[in-house]
Amino acid sequence: MRAPALAKKIAALAIAKKAQDVVILDVRGLTAMTDFFVLCSGDSEVQVKAISDGVEEGTENANSAPWHREGGSPSWIVLDFVDVVLHVFHKTTRSYYNLEKLWGDARIQRVVDKPPLRARKSASTTRRKLAS
């Protein structure tokens, strides 16, 4: 899987585990260590682990398993896919390290969780009914 597609896949897997504030930093041309960082946050150390485990499992199923996992701290886990590096932070730890500012020259893509199609249709139907 190419790096841009892998970064999006990793972001989607993190969102599936209720990760918050998911961003993809395109650091191509800024560093030789990787092409993309995916950053996300969890509300607790248990959620941080669940997010990283979910991403690891989901990428292994897609034959894109991480090359290395760094989990020395329960509030910050790193999965290294070589061309993409995932940082899963506890929300307070993320603000302390502030990687978005450190890599401020990177192109940033915010990834949001989209509601299921059925929920979007029912919401638009409700808005139309209220407008009538």
C-alpha cells in the first residue's frame, strides 16, 4: 500500500476506535525519516492502547503490519510503518509535545468521523420537516 493510502487507512482505523482530533501531517520534503505522521488522541490510557491495538490489527489484516511499536509510556504509543508513523497520545500528553507546532511547515489534513449514511439521510429529512 502506498504511503498516502496507508496514512488514510491508519486514520480511519483510529477513528473506528473513537480516536479524537485525528490529523495527517505530510512531512515529505521536510524529513527523510518518514513521509507522513498520523496523530490522534484518546481520553484515557486504556483508550490509547485500544486505538493502537486496533490500528495494528487492522493493518496486519491488510498486509501492512507495523515495522516497530514503541510503547514505553501508556500515554504515548508509536507505531512505525516506515513511510507512515502513527502517534497515539493521551490528550494531555499530546498538548505537551505539540507535534503539530514542531512540524508546523507540514501540510495538515484533519480527518473527521462521518456519520453513517442512514444517519445523514435521517438528519436531512428532519431538517426538511422542521423547515416545512
